[in-house]
Amino acid sequence: MTVATALIPTLPASPPAVLAAEAGTQIGNPVVNILIFAAFVVVTLVIVIRASRTNKTAADFYAGGRAFSAGQNGTAIAGDYLSAASFLGIAGAIAVNGYDGFLYSIGFLVAWLVALLLVAELLRNTGKFTMADVLSFRLRQKPVRMAAALSTLAVVFFYLLAQMAGAGGLVALLLGITSPIGQSAVIAVVGLIMIVYVLVGGMKGTTWVQIIKAALLIVGTAVMTVWVLTLFKFNLSDMIAQASSMTVDGKNLANPGIQYGKSALTQLDFLSLGLALVLGTAGLPHVLMRFYTVPTGKDARRSVVWSIWLIGFFYLFTLVLGYGAGAIVGEETIKAAPGGVNSAAPLLAYEIGGTVLLGVISAVAFATILAVVAGLAITAATSFAHDIYNSVLRDGKVSGTGEVKVARITIVVIGVLSIIGGIAAQGQNIAFLVALAFAVAASANLPTILYSLFWKRFNTRGALWSIYGGLASTIILIAFSPVVSGKVDPKTGESLSMIKDVGVDFHWFPLDNPGIVSIPLAFLLGYIGSLTSKEQSSKQKFAEMEVRSLTGAGSEKAVKH
């Protein structure tokens, strides 16, 4: 007896999840979903308020007083990194595209090896609070800090838009609020809660929210994974076979090439995406800031090891959840749901565990969005207050207390802008915004970080050319790519781009992700800029930076504020 025939008697002829998805309404009980989510918000707000009582200095507000252990910080990193796109998007991608969807998980996980081997400990030993601290260590302060801050704000902005817009899209499935006004209200609520988290708790409060969220997410997905495997008697092969039989055209989800193997161009596009994912993680500002919340560089490295284990287990769970959703819910039902492929995990939760499990997964999904936007907000506020306001505009004359005041004001402004931007981005391609954030991080940030840490000849012009060149090339190539205009579904004739009008097509760059062009270009610009500049980097400064980054000697004195 196959799994398909074994499961049929145990499932209703018309499962409630299927009926709800086909009707375009919510699944489960919206009241239960809201109550569970409200309970999470109340508990975490209490923790944030308690954590805020010890916020006395800039180091407390920006870096949590550097008092978190490697295990705590590693868990918080996992909470910061595992966004709604990871939880909902990857499970849906696996359910629909099988092996090709799982390649996202591999890319996101392998990326942490770059952070572990090249970035984590060195950044913690060299800088104070931000990426700009490292880049400006031996270069001219004002232009380099301004460039690094602008790059940081660009990454944070695109990432925030994705998370906030994702909150509006997710609520259509979980709470049954399908009107644009209702979804806008949810985005506003998420933004306001995020402002309270960061405004009151700073990095300490944000870190504890991320730790709780990571624990809930990993435990929740683990429970679902075991539950789904039990239905298939822990036989993954039978699960994949059942999922393949539930696809629209009978494709084998165990085989590669469903999404990226159609042509040489799609294969090249996957290579470009892979480069952005693997290299972008080590340049994400909100991830880099987490390295400053531990006492030493050794703890920063150990934090990454913790996060690799946690993130690795999570992505293995998404493999089971993705194929499980494909086997139990089915591709057609998933695509018909209000959230599209992002609805795979919630539909699966409702199918196997009913209203309560769906409520828990709903709360986890909202908690995921809240934790990530909180981390992004404090990163942007720190970058503006510490790098632009104090270091550039005020020549470093502002006290730590004054910086924190500016950071708090910035948080409110960022929160309002993210609400407005999230409302404006409703219905847009969320994957495009996330990919853009990773591409900017990989192109504008990582080359400059590596050059600063390891190349003695690197100078200010090289840094500026690398940052601005990587940032500009990424945005320009994305703007003129099929993601924005000109991509049409060959079967239905519908537009798959951000601009839904099929007649509008101004793309000339053939790839969805520009990483394969923008990343090497940024490295090249940094190299040429340094060689063509008459500025000679201080050998003494480079030697000091090298010793500090590798050994940590002198770093504790540098981080005192």
C-alpha cells in the first residue's frame, strides 16, 4: 500500500483547509489566532520593560551592554536571521518546486560559514557598534562613515519593506482580513509594537524578543516536523512521492531543475541568486550588529557556531514541512490560498493540528516579523545616530547620552516610514525586496569589509567606489530586470513582475538577481579605486587593526563610550 492510498481514508474528502483556501477566506479561528498572538506580545513587552531598566549607556542601548553569552547571542542571531520569508517562503517553495526550493535553505545556511570564517570575530574585535566603525578605522572618517551608513540604511529599508508588507499579506490568510484597509491597519499595528520594543528596550529588549521568537519558531517547526513524519511512518521517500503525485503537472519534486533548470539563463540566474545569498549574509548590517553584543571576539565566533546549529536544524525542518504540505495539502490548494505559496505552512498546520496548532503557528509567524523588524529598526537608528549624526554632522562631539536620544527619535521616524512603505508595498513581489537587500549587502558591504580587514593598500577612494558602485549597480540592474517589468507566465500570459501591466516592459538586464555582476564589480571598483588614488594608507593603522582584529588586543578600550 502506498502512502497516497494509506492517507486517503484518514483525511476528509474536502478538508477544511482546502475549502477555506478555495473560498479565499481565512482558515481556523481568527479570535484564537489573535489571542495567542496577543499573549506573545504581552509576555515579550513585560520582558522588554524589565530589560530596559539597565539601559544606562550607549553601549547598553546599542549593544546590550555586551553582556550576552555566546549561546544567548547565537539564539538571538537565529531569531534575527530566520525571517517570515525563511519560515513561510521556503516551505512554500519546497512544496511547489521541491529540490529547487530547498536550494534556498542550502544557500542561507552555507552563508554562515563566510560569516564564521571571515567576519564575526574580526568585526567584534575591531569596531564599537556598527559596520562603519570597522570601515573607517584606518580611512578618512566622514566620507567612509557616510557611505557605510547609507548602504546600511538601504539594506535595512528594503528588508523592512519586505517584512512589513509580508505582515499585511499573511493576515489575509490567518485572520480573514482581505481588504487593503484592514491589511494596512495590521501593518500599522506591527510597526507600532516594533517602535515600543526598540524604543523601550534597546538592544537588550530586542535581543530577548529574538531569543524567545527563535525558541518558539524552532520548537514549533520541530513539533510539526515530527507530526508530519508520523503520518508517513518517517519515510521521507514516500512523502516526496505523495507530494509529486499532488502536483498540477505530475512533476517529480525530488528532481532538480523544476524552477532553475529550464534553460541556461535560469541556471545562470540561480548562480547569481546563490552568490547574493551566500555572500550577502556576512554583509547584512542587522546581523553584523549582533557581533557587538558579546564580551569578546571569541564569543562572537562561538555565537555564529550556535546560530549555525540552530539555523541548520530549522532548515531541515522546512524540508519536511515543505514536502509535507505538498503531499497533504497539494500544490493547487496552496497556490489558490490568499497567501499563495506562503500559505503552505499555515495550511499544513491547520490540516494536521486544527485551530490550536494553526493559532500557535500564526503567533510564531507574527513573532517572526516583529523580531526581525525590531532588529532592523535598532540597526538603522544606531547607524544614523552613531555614524551620521555624531561622527559626520557633529564631528564626534556628542556624548553617549546625546547619541541615544537621537537614536530614539530615529526609531520613531523609521517606524513611521516603515509603516507607510509597508502599506505602499502591499501586493508587491516580496521576494524581490529580500533579494535586493541581500544583493546590496553582498555588493556594497562585504567587499569593503574584506578589503578593510585584509588588504594593506586599501584606501578611502577604494572604499567609496566599492560601496557606492555596489549599491548603485545593484539598484540599477534590479530596476531594469524582469523582476520589475517584462516577465510573463508563458501558460497564462499574466505578468509575474512588480508592474502588472503586460504592455509595460523596459527591462534589458536578463537576470532576476544582479549578484553575479554587481558583486565582482564592487570588488573590482574597490581595487581600481585604491590603486588609482594617491592616498597612502597608514601602515601603522593597518598593523594596529590587524593585531586587534586577530587577537582582540585593545578592543575593550576602543568600545568604551
